[in-house]
Amino acid sequence: MLPLAALIASLVRWVMQGSGNLYTATHKRFYVPDPDLEWRESSQHPIWLGLEVCAIIAAIVVGLAIAGWFIRRRERKRERPSIVLRILTWLVAIPPLAVPILAFASGPGPADARDTRPPPVAHVGSAGASGIAGSLPAPAGRYEVVAHDGTSVTAHLSAGGETFDAVFRGDVKGTWQGDPRDLTKPTTAELSVATASVDTGIDERSKHARESYLVADKYPRITFKLDQVVSAHQDGPDKLAFRAKGTVGLIGKTHVVDVAGTLRKPDPSALQRLGITGEALLVQADFSLAIQETALAPDASDFDGDRIPIHVSLVLRHTGG
């Protein structure tokens, strides 16, 4: 009865979660609206039960029912209680209760949160087809990527019946060289992330992605190089919307991609909220990769779509002329 109660409570929790997830996340990732970064990862990381843990508890229920029948039959034959076996069943029956208890104790998801990072807002892709106009009141020169909560690369994936984000952060390196006041001048940018830093929200799935798909031991970094700014226009007093062409290096192959995004200069209030000082720029950019054109093509059937949308969020600090 104890594991049956645990199973019912776990299923109630799973239904309340509303995400229909198959796998349990012990540190569930959520995205919440942010005035500076559009979306940021929430500091709340509750336990998010999956159907696989419910199946395990169900197996325990069935196993204990069979064990109970066997013990009672054995006791009738011997005409005395099987104390050791009964103690063992209690030791098996009690632990499943911890699953729903810990899940409920970890709390619900934060208000207005999303399981995966929402797609870019419409204006990101609205930069004109041609022409470069607009400017930002920021100094020209070299900007370097800052290790920050707002710095990450996110691949939006659908596979195995679930939709989830594979996030790369913690080892993101890169530079941007240009003049925010005049993007018609030469502009260059380079970015790389550690392949081994991939985080899908579930440890075993992240390990599988790292070893089997991304082959991190052989290809330790994923790279991006800006080739050309195609168009840009003012999208607010402190923001430019742009389109560009770039080159991605992934698993030993290079891919030309079309990029759409925004370049923004944070005001003093935004700098304070972000916890950074000095001259800074915020980048939000999006592009996608066709799976069949990448080294992932042999595993294309593992994915539920034919493209992988990728979002880049960067905090840049001015480091020199």
C-alpha cells in the first residue's frame, strides 16, 4: 500500500506539472521574462517527476504484491510468520514515498515560466533585406564575452518524444570588433563554446549528448565566426536589429548560416540589474542548422524535426580600441 500511495502521489504531481515529460529532472530548468535579456534562467529548480520514475514505482508495487502473495503462502505452509522477509518488504516499500514528498517539497515552477526558451520575438527577424542604418552610443573597438548568467548558447531540440533545450554555458569565449555607431565599418566576431559543457537538464541525457552525438573528446569546441553584416536598422533608442551571415564549426564540419538578432547598449539601470560595470553590449541572435547537412545526419531519425534552432545570448564588455 505504501508504494501504491507513492505511485498515486507521483502521478498527481506529474499531471500538475503539465509538461508531459518522460524523464525526471532533479534540477528542473525554467525560463522567466527578463527586461534586459528577454528571457533568463530562473533561480528556482524544483524536482520535476517523469513517467520513468512512475514506472519504476509501479514495478515496485507489482513486485511487492507478488512478494506478499509468496510470503503469505510460505507462512501458511510453515505455520509461522516470515519476519525477515516481511522486514525486507517494508525496507523496499518505504523509500518510494520519498519521491513525491521531495518533489512536492521542492515547489512548483515559477510564475510565468517556460520549460524551454521561447522563440525570438518578431522584431529580431525584421531587419530590412538590405542596407545598414542606425547606431548605438557605444565606443568602437574590441568587446569580449563576459562569463555571466546572460551568456549562453542554447539549442532547441525535439527528440525521444520530448522537447528540451541543450544549453552551453560556463566556458563561452569570444570577441566582437567593430563600431556600434557605424556598422558599415568592418565588423568581426568570433565565438566558441566547450562541447563538454552541454546541459540538457537531465544528467544521463547530457552525458549521452556529449559522448554519442557531439563526440566531445574529439571535437572539444563548437565555433562561430561572423562573416558579414547584411542589414541593420534602429529598433529603439538603445537597440539595433540586424541580419548577418556566419560560419558554424560543429563536429568537424563547417556550415554557413543566416543570423538574425539584436545588438543593445544597456543603460545604467540595466547594468546595475546585470551586475556588470563599464561599457557593455548585449547580443541576442538566432540561426538554425539543417540536421541532414551536419555530422548528425546518420542520427537524423532520432530527432523529431529536421532543423535545430539555436539561440545565442551574450554579454560583451568593451576592452580596448
